[in-house]
Amino acid sequence: MLSGLFALTGLVNRKIDMVERRQDKLELKVAEQYVSHAELDRRWEILIKVVMRIEQKIDHHVDTHKSK
């Protein structure tokens, strides 16, 4: 009886895993349709450039105030 319960639990867990994998694939498809890889790369590069400019401004501000 106990082995039957373990077998049933294993079956349920496999089904849950299968459903989760299918959901992940669906989410990925929806995300890919929402924004393309090229668009994501382009926007990421823009964001990196903005962050680098902010970092340079902060560094400049810190350097000018260190010398005082």
C-alpha cells in the first residue's frame, strides 16, 4: 500500500513538472512575440550607455569634491 502511495505521488509530481515545462515554453513564446531579440539587444545597449554616462558623471562629481 505504501509503495502504491509513493508511485501515485511520483506520477503526480511528473505531471506537475510536465505542466510547468509547457507553461514555461508558452511564456517564452509570448515574450518572444512581445519583443524580438534584436529589439531587446538594441534597448539593452541604450540602457548600458545611459548607465555608463551616469557613472562617469558621478565619478566626475566625486573627483571634483575630493580635491576640495
